[in-house]
Amino acid sequence: MAYDPQVQRLRDRRIESGATPLYALSVADARAADLADIQAGGGAPEPVAEVSDLHIPGPGGDLPIRVYRPDGEGPFPVLVYFFGGGWVLGTVDTSDGICRRLTNAARCLTVSVGYRLAPEHRFPAAVHDCHAATRWVAAHADEFGGDPHRLAVAGDSAGATWPRP
């Protein structure tokens, strides 16, 4: 089975560099390598009208969120986005590129949520964080120019499993 061309380029670049496979690294080193790989392959960040890094209350302590605002006048539909990374890797930084593209393409306010990761935090900590963050965003969307009545949730890879009912 063939990989998506972008994934294949990332895979080829990693192999050609002689980099240690992520599975052979410590968790901290794998997280750093994952972020470096994503940033190296992403090019210049797509501009959006505004980006704000905040912290919101979560069930295990404050959660980082990054709010992306499109050009134009709100209120905007709201997209709550959860990054992928096998429940072990990923941050709001690793999803920066896709969140910027979604913000512009959908003309929505995108909120990327940082949730607790394994192995430091056992299941269902991340699920509880994502649920709490979604509820918080719905309650506060109007403070950022969002319309809480037009709210969607999405994610990639592991992050796409959280938006399930």
C-alpha cells in the first residue's frame, strides 16, 4: 500500500537523515523529534488574523489551548481541534499548520486543545481533558468572536478519536 505523498516525503526524509526511529527513543526524545519533523516539513506558517495561547481549567490542572481567528467579522463558527500522536506525542505546536489551514479554509475560529498524554497520564485522562475543554470553549466562544451555537469538534489520528459521542 502506498503512502500519501506528503507522508512518504516525511518518511523518506527521516530515513535518509539516519534518525533513530521514534519507537527506539525515550518518550521525551520522541516528542522532540516528532515536533522537529513536523516543523521541518511544514514550510512557513499560513497567516491567520490572530493567534492566542491561553490556559483553561481542566480536570487535572490547566490545559493549554491555542485560538486561531480568521480575517473578517465574527461571530465565527467554532472548531475545537484535538492533535494526533498516538496518545503519547503531540502538542498544540504539532497541529499549528493544520489549524491555520482549517481556520482560513472554513473561516472558523479554531481552538487547538492540549490534553494530558500517556504514559504519564493513564486513560481516560485525555478523554476527560478533551471533554472539559470542549465544554469550556462552548461556554466562552463568544469571548473570542465565536458562535457557541455553531460548534464542531475534529482531530487527526488519535485526536480524531476524542470527538466521538
